[in-house]
Amino acid sequence: MSMFCYQCQETAKGTGCTIKGVCGKSDELAKLQDLLIYSLKGISEIVVKGNLDVKSLIEVNHEVLKSLFMTITNANFDASAFEKQISKILSIRNSLKNQVCNVELSDAALFCVENKASMIDKAEKIGVLSTENEDIRSLRELIIYGVKGMAAYTHHALNLGEEDTNIYAFIYEALAATLNDKLSADELVALTLKTGQFGVTAMALLDKGNTSKYGNPEITKVNIGVRDNPAILISGHDLTDLEQLLEQTKGTGVDVYTHSEMLPAHYYPAFKKYDNFVGNYGSSWWKQIEEFESFNGPILFTTNCIVPPRNEGVRGRIFTSGAAGYPGCTHIEADENGKKDFSAVIEMAKKCKTPTEIESGSIIGGFAHEQVFALADKVVDAVKSGAIKKFFVMAGCDGRMKSREYYTEFAKKLPKDTVILTAGCAKYRYNKLSLGDIGGIPRVLDAGQCNDSYSLALIALKLKEVFGLDDVNKLPIAYNIAWYEQKAVIVLLALLYLGVKNIHLGPTLPGFLSPNVAKILVENFGIAGIGEVDKDIELFMA
């Protein structure tokens, strides 16, 4: 086969993409991503076996984060960017290798490549399937995908000035472990849970960065219509890029709209001062093919969730930043102080038609942990009185599969005395439905981006404390979570580490779970797939 990749939910036939990625990446790009990950494993082995001081490896730590982030599904499609990053990582690896003596190192820490052809040749030998044992391969990939998600959140936190070297140390530990053929399946299972532990640490670090800089999210009504001004659409997850864009567009007559996972930015108090930050345009990431056409203005991708554009007109209006990239699109790099110049985006917006309105009205969000804690008495009273029978955590990702209509139908059919807790783009399956409220508490409580699943975990732990329970699983909370890519993997592992059981995961279980690994998750944690809506609701409500 020309490639093999099964890291996302939409992987071909649920088993793996072998010709071209469903996401749109080529076989060449897939191989370059594999080689970049292999190179990072080599660095990790050197750091771990050489007992290097992680605190002193500032540049290394940051480049490892960026490299991991670049390989997340739909983040970067630019092969030239991967060639440059591989060369940079190998240079860093070789420098570190010279600091280590009398240590036996694997091929990942020693191999050489001279050009693109040799990169591809090497990549064909070290891909996912090079681990022959199906169960060991499954556990290794589960850990790697969790680490990728963790790196994304840690990278966002770093942009906010928040850092924890313990996370870097664990990333090196985890990646180096995937080279160790002596580790048993049980040891890898333990490392998987440890990955979840550091996932919690990473999400807490990002939450601290976001809230300390921009304030705690507040209940906010977000406009989904448009104004008659030229505009920029910003997508992704990085709030520092949004802040810089808003600062640079002040007084220019250019409006800024969010798309997909950037919607929760409206909930932060710090962004409410910008008069030109006017609303959210469209829906989930996969709808961008149509929505970018009708938006008319430039689009700024701050992170992942890029869908290859169908025509040159749209491609010419796309700008990327950070770990994101697409060939033929302008990439905006930060200077040594982290500042980015968005003047080209702004000048293009001034010359484009205003956005075409595709819907009108508003949606409400901003129910992160502090806001829900402020409503705690009201929530507890509603539970004690029976007004709220159950909470449903429906966080996670959205995607293109028709089977995801399950989540819209599920939300519509839930009993009127239930409340949905959500975070991530999965909410677009139901956040514009008229589901009403319970005593003034909306039946859909949106905590924010996918990393704000941390808020949902804190809310659950707070309710456990309020109700005096000894086990979070005794709460009237059910988990029906949708997944798509690697940030959802780390959220899942974080929940497992926190002791949450009986999570239903859909619309399909991960293709990278071997039958035996899936059995471990079922038996130890009660992981299950989804079925028919009516039967699932009956099961959850029992």
C-alpha cells in the first residue's frame, strides 16, 4: 500500500486509509508525517536514556510541540513545511545525540536522510504497520494520538505564556516508550492512563492561560447573522491569534466573525470590548466548503480543521498561522516576540464583498466551570426537586458522516427534564435547536472549545462534592461523546484517568483499537459504541 493512516474517525472503511487520506492528505504527506513522528521518538529516546535536563531544552521542547501539532488531522497539508520541519528536528536530534555517551540508541535516534527522496524511502520502512503485533501497535498508537492532542493544548497554553516542563518530560517518556519492544501490553495500558493524567494537566494549564488573560467565560448571546461591512472569518482554537487580529482591525471598518471552534471566544469578557467582533458565521468545520464560498472575505486558520478547498478562489482567500498550513495559501509566522502581522488579511478584506447571510438569530453559550459554579445552587435545587433528572455530556467532535445525524436526533428525543453539557464542535449538531430551558437553565450548556471538556470534568467533580458522593459515576450524568481526531483522544483518556466509566463513543469506535485493546476498554472502563437513538436513550435513562 502507498500509505497507512487510521488516526481519525473517518478513516477509510473504519480500518485505515491506504491510498489517500479521507482528510485529503496525499500518500507522500502521510509518509512525511510518519517520518516526523519517528524523528521525535528519536529525540525522546535520547532525552530519556541520556537523562537530559528537560528544563534546559527550551527550543527543543517548543519544536517538539509544534511538530506533534502539525501531524494532527486536518492541521497541515503543506509537504514542504514537513520537509523543513523534519530537517530541523533531525538537526536538533543530532545535536542532542552528541551530548549523550555510552548509551545504546535505536535507529530512530541514528538514521540519516539527505533529501526528499530519502525521506520518503525511510518513511516507508517506519510507518504504523512496522509494529507487527496488532495489540502492541494499537496501544502505541493510542498513546501517540493522545500525546498529539496533549501537545496541541500545551502549544496553545505556551502561546499564552503558560508552561509546565513536567508535560514535556512526559511527552519524551511516552514517545520513547513506543520504541521499547520490551514493554508488555499491561505496561502500555498503564502508560495510556498516565497519558490521560497529563492530558488533564495540559487542559488545566490551557484553562489557566485562557481565563487569567481573557477572564472567565460568561453567559453570552452570539449573533449568527451578518452586518454590511467587509469582514474576516477566523477559525481554529488559538485565542492569541484572535486577540492580535482584533487589535489590528480596530478602526479599519473590517468586522471579524468566528467559525466552528472559535465560536467560544465570544464568551470571554476581554473580547467583548471590540465593536467589530460581531458574531459567528456558519457551523462546524466540515461545512466550510460551502460556507467559505458565501462568506466572500478572507479566512484565517489559527490551528487545525482545514478542509482542502475545491477552487482557487477560496484557496486564495485562506491564510494560515501556527501549526496550520496548506499549499498555495499565505502562512503568517510570528516574530521573535510572538507578534503576527495580519495586515495582508485586513487589506484583502477591504477589497472583498461583504458576507452573504446564511442564517439569522443567535445562540447562547459560556457555561464553563466558573459560570456553572455560580449557578450551582440553582442546578442542585433543580436536581433535588426532580426538575432535572439527568445530565448528558455530549462533548467532542463533529464530522461529515451521515451517521452523525444520530446526535441531532438524540438531542431532540431526550426527555424534557434532561440537560446537555457540551464542548467542542459536536455542539453544532444541536446548538441551534429550540430545546427550551428548565427553570431558566438552558437545556444545552456550552462550555466552549474541545479543550473545555476540562470544564465539564470540573463540573462533574464539583457536583460529586456537593451531593456528598464517593464516586463520580454515581452522579446523574451520562456520557455520549462523539470523536473525530487526536484532541478528542486525549479528552477521552483524561476522562478515563479521572475515573469516569460507561462512556459511549461514536459514531464508530476508533479503527486503531485492536479487538483485544477494545476488550480491555470495555471490561475495565465500560466503553461502548452507539446504537439506535430510542434504545440508547432508554438505556441511559434506566
